[in-house]
Amino acid sequence: MAEPYILVLYYSRHGATAAMASQVARGVETIAGIGA
């Protein structure tokens, strides 16, 4: 069975949203068995 995966989509004009999405992805990856 495939590993569960969370896709974090974002739209960023000035980079702040991209930075937030990166932090969300890092947090998701700390959970065992889930990738982002």
C-alpha cells in the first residue's frame, strides 16, 4: 500500500505564502508514515 501523502498547494506573489506552505509541509513530514 502507498504511503499517505498531503499535497500543500499555494499561490504566492511576494513569498510569504510560500514560506508558510513550506513550514506546513515540514510539520506534516514530522508525522510518521505521512509525506508532503
